[in-house]
Amino acid sequence: SFQNDSVVAGGGAIEMELSKYLRDYSRTIPGKQQLLIGAYAKALEIIPRQLCDNAGFDATNILNKLRAKHAQVGPDGSP
């Protein structure tokens, strides 16, 4: 069977962007709130991870690519 593991916007993109935003925000606040927000950010990645698993892809590899792509794009969508 043919599989293509290229990254395209779609399922899980919003959750990955929210996760990135929350991770970045959690680094700006002290105490236990930082841990809670970081945990929520990590939990949001379950959605794209499950989509990868369901499609038969290597979820770790795909999520790493997604994180890299989201790190390259600014908050207004520009590179």
C-alpha cells in the first residue's frame, strides 16, 4: 500500500497550535499553574497523535514534524 507522511493543514492542526501557544505561555508564569497549563498543552496533542495512529503513521515522527512547522510560523500565519 502507498503511504504519504507529508504534513498538511487539517486534522489536529488547531490542537497543535493551541498546544504550542499554551506551552509558550506556561513558561511565562510561576508555580504550579505552569505545570497545569503545560499538562493541558500536552493533552491537546493526544488528538493529532490518535489521528496518526488511526492512519497507520508513526505518530512520534509526525508530531515532531508538526511541532517544527508550528514553530516556523508566526502567530499571524506568516513565516
